[in-house]
Amino acid sequence: MRTQTRVNPQVQHNQAIWLAIKMGMNDRGVLIGKTGGGKTTLAKFLIEDDWKPYSVSWNPKGSEKVLEWNQTHVTSLSELYKKEDDEDVKRLVYTPTALNARNERNQFEFFYWIYERRNTRLYIDEATEIQYNGLKPPDYLTACLNRGRERGVSTLTATQRPSGVPMNILSESEHYYVFKLNLHQDRQRVEQITGILIEQQAELKDFEFYYFNVSRGLLPRKLRLNLNGVE
């Protein structure tokens, strides 16, 4: 007689939520929240997606948590270009030197390379580090955001200061993951984009976040991140 293995309903529930909040192959997402609230943990999950086997993470502030990821790490564009022909390297982290991190030309070349590379998930660890010409992002970052879908480019942009990032960087996305923020003006910007009230954001605890999906018309849902999944 065949014995049936009972599956914990809570585990099934958690797995279903994990799948529901994942990005589509060529989707765009925004991760918002203060340092230490769980943002980088969720970013790693969203990047290491079997549906999107190639990813490049831009780590301009040298985040220690990102540097701990078990991926291929490089510190220069020349190293990055060399890895392109290595079929065994699927997930890259580019942590530029302090001199290059905010260099306009370096950023232009990096985003151009992503756009031309195609079929890649780009993760931007801090959007306030992007060099804006007035309120205009670098041309090829705009291309990745606006026209990337047709080239297989998916973007995930993180920031802890959404009020310091041009609106079009944050508004070109289907997925929003909103963790706790400290400043009123940042919560106000999030409310403008997602409709999540300032008061609701203020009540978030560490590792709690709201998930909001524009394309599916889903209302914001509060979830909790833990080491085993989402509650």
C-alpha cells in the first residue's frame, strides 16, 4: 500500500507566496527600505531566479552583504567584459572602486554593456548613486528600463532614499517591495507611487514589507521575510 507524505500547509502557503512575489522573466522591480530591514536578503532571492539564469549586480557603495553573496565578483569593467565569454559564469557582482563608483563615464559604459548584453537581470543596489544629468538618468539605463523587455533585460532597483531618486526611475516598474523607511519625505514618495499610506509604512517592523504589483492590479499586501521564506 502506497503511503502518502503529508505536506505542511504552512510550508505550502509560504512557497506559494514566494512564487507570487517573484518577478517575471523580463519584469522590472523596485526595492525600497532602510539599511538592515531585510531589503538585501529579498534582493538575493529575486536575483537568483532559475527563470532568469544570467544576472549582474551593481554594488556602487560596496555593500558588505552583497559582497558575501556566493557569486562571481569583479571590481572593474575590463574584468566584467572578460567574464562575458565564460559560459560557467552566470551571476556577476560588479563592485567598482570608490573612484569609479560615481564616475559618469563608467556608469554610462556599464549600463550600455547591460543593454547590449541582453537576457540579463540587472540589480542596482542603490539608485541614489546613479549620476543624473539634472533629473535625467544615463541614456542606457533609461533604455534598459523603457525598452529592456524586448531585449530580455530585467531590472531590479533598490534604494533607501526614494525621495532622492527621479520619479521615472521608480515608476517604470511592475513590482514594488516596500520595507521600513525612517524619513517622512521618503514615505511620502512611496505613497505617491504605490498608494501605501504613510501611516501604514510607519507601522512596519524590521523584515516586514508591503508587496504591490501594478500589472496584476493587486492591492498592497503586508508580508514578513524570514530565513525560511515569507510569512
